[in-house]
Amino acid sequence: MHQEPPLAWAEKHFAEIDLGEIRRNQRAVTIATAMAANPDKSIPKMFIHNYDIKAAYSFFRHPEATPDNLQLAHREVVLEQMHLPGRYLLLEDSSEMSWSGKNPIPGLGPIGPGASGLQGFHLHSVLGVRWACEVKQAENWPGRPAVEVLGLPAQHYHVREGRPKGEPANNSKVIKQRARESEWWMEAGKTVGPAPENKQVEWTRVCDRGADIYEMLIDCDQLNHRFVIRAAQDRCLTNEQGRAITGKLFETVRAQASLGEFALELRARPGQAARVAQLKVSAVEVWLRAPQRPGKGPGYLPPVRCNAVRVWESDPPPGVEALEWILLTDWPIESYCQALEVALAYSTRWLIEEFHKALKTGTKAEELQLETAESLFAAIAIKSIVALRLLDLRERVRLSPDAPAEQAGLDELELAVLRQVLNRPIETVREVALAIGRLGGHMNRKRDGMPGWQTLFCGMAKLNNLVEGARIAFKLKKFG
């Protein structure tokens, strides 16, 4: 899906789009190829000829170059894969894209607390991955399971409306009339579309606390989507009739006994180093009482039947806040193994955060210098697909480290150059990753572990330059 040479990759994901003119369609492939070959470079540095630079800026200004149009072929490829027999996770989250501190850009809106000078938009992405994990034994699980990265079946660009001058910050009557950010999750589900009726195909939405919305749970049922969503609301519990209150969610879940324990590697966060946490798991079936909605009191809408899985750390290290997840899911749970699989599926949600990081840090999306929000949206729509290449490379290593080197996604020349530069045989996908990591500055010491995506990205950028030099040398040789 993602590790072909830049031109072949760009043709797969962009050749079938329709922007109203053949030359414009071809320009999309040209730009995508340049971005894939030089993901961290500015637009002027991606191209040698001034004509291509001017054509790229003109392309991004064109009204047909919308994210939906640009990503159409890619989304079709992803959904085609997701209709094949198998289980798929739809990892979903929003990220703030910022151009703060720069001159005002038409079409952007307030971000953060909305202070003067803060401008940008919110990017809501759905990342489809193939889920092949199946826990069959009650034993410690060695970290988050590897997945196959498919792509983005949906992505939306949301600009907040600024508060009109003179309007009070707490004007609830006006706020209620504005579009709610909670609707982003339902909009994403509508774009992805209903899951196939085929029982051999299963789609599961995996979301953080922002998706703990009654309408989201109802939409999942209507779209044939399963769900694993971290609870944010301490909801009232009820019975099958949905009216009576029988308890509270958090109190009920925390009263359940542990079914077992497992260790999970926690990634580093600001102010918190990476570590391995020893976690317990419990589960209980619940009926969630419907909340109050316009014209309907609490409990008048249908209740939601699901399982609540608690994942918690009973003995955290000194000075470290204990981890606790309370997860709502419609996955069947009759054993510790099934509860553990829910926890592992939720831990895979971190991959969507890594995707947004790859987009911002790897492709330097927030450093784009374009004059309108629409132009930024168009450029980021392509860069988002490029970011998948960075993410996929590392995940491929975790998924099949002992597979032949040819399955790492490099072509014959790239592998030959890599072996020549490092002067060593490279036989497996794992050895390819270590070799690319070495080009990116990874020391390959035992205690270093495998290189991360940023190191792999730096190594791939250097490898791309070496390969391009080899191609030029080959052409010059014919005239020597």
C-alpha cells in the first residue's frame, strides 16, 4: 500500500482522481511524487524547475483541489481492502493544526483558547488498519500488537467560528445554535459509510474520550460499526426498559474483580518517560441510560447495551499517576482473553496520534507557506497520504520482522544501494529497518531497541538522495 517507489506509489493513490482536466490530474501525481521523495522539504525545494514550483502553487489554489477530491482514489483503495474478509480497526482522533504567530490567513479560525494571533483548524482523521490479533492464552502480552496500515477512509477539516466582537463569552443561546464539535465523529462515520453485511468482515471504531457521545454509540449500531470507546461520562446505568436508574458507570465498573494481569509498554509523553506498566483487567455488561435530548427527557430514548472494560494500574511507580481506562465496547466478553483483546485494541489507538505527529513533524505540514486556508487544505490532503508512508515503514517492521528484505517495500536499486553503503548483507525486513535507521543516526546497540519512525524517516531521506545519485551516475556513465 505505501512502500513502493514514489512515482508508482503516487500513481496508485492519485492517478484515478478527477479534478476536471487531465493535466490537472497529472499535476496531482507529480506533486505527490515530489512530496513522497522529499516529505520534509518546502514546496520550492521539492522541485528543480521554477515551472513546477509555480504549477504547484497554482494547483493548490484551484477550487477543484479539495481534500475530498484529492483523496478520493486513496479512500477507494482503502475501502476496497476493508471489504475483504478480516477484522479492521478505524482509529479516530482530531489534531489541532496551527499557523499561529504568522500573518492572518483567510479561511482559518481560532484555535486553543482563541486568543489573538492563534489561528488554524482542526483535522479529524480516521486511520484504517488490519487487526490480526487474537488472544488465545491467559498470559502476559508483549506490548501493543502490530497492525497493517491501510490508510485514511475519511478525513475532515474543521474551522471554528470566531466569536463576534462584543458577544459575551458565555452566551449560551448563541452557542447552542453553532455547529458542535461532537458532530465531527458522526460526520466521520457517515463518510466511511456502513460496514459490509458480510459476517467475515468486521469494522470497529476505536476512539478516545471525545467520542463518548450517545449519538455516536447509536450511529455505530446503525452503520454496523463495532466500537471500543474510552468513557468520559460517568453515565447512569439502567435496565432493558431504559427508564429506571440502577447505578453509576464508574462505581459499577470499579467494583468488579480483576480477571487477570498483563504488561504494556507505555510511550513517552511530555513530562513522563516511556515505561512498562503492569495492568489489571476487569469487565461487566451494562445498559447505559439515554441522556436528555431536546424534547426527550433522560431515559426516553433507547438505552445502549454494551460491555465496560476497566484497565488499571494498582501499583504505579512513585510520583507517577496510575493509568486507568474505562472502555465501552460491543465486542463479546466472556473471558479474560476477550477483555485483554479490547485493551490491546484501545492501545492501538496511539497509532492515530503517531500519524498526526508524522504529518506535523515528518512532513512539516505546519510550515507550509500558502495564502489561503483552502490551499493549505489541498496540500495537507496530499501530505496526509505521504505521512502514511512514514508510519507504515515502522509498523511493517513490527508486523513481519523476519520476512525477506524484498518485502520491506524498497525496490531493487534501493536495496542494492543500502547494502553497498553499509557494506553488509541485508536479508530480512528487520535488517532493512536497522540499516535505514543507521543512516538516520540509530546506533544499533542492543539497548537501543528498534529505530522509531522519525529515525527511519531521516534514514529514508538520506537513502533517497543516495539512490537519486546512483541513477544520475548511471545516466552519466552512458556518456563517459
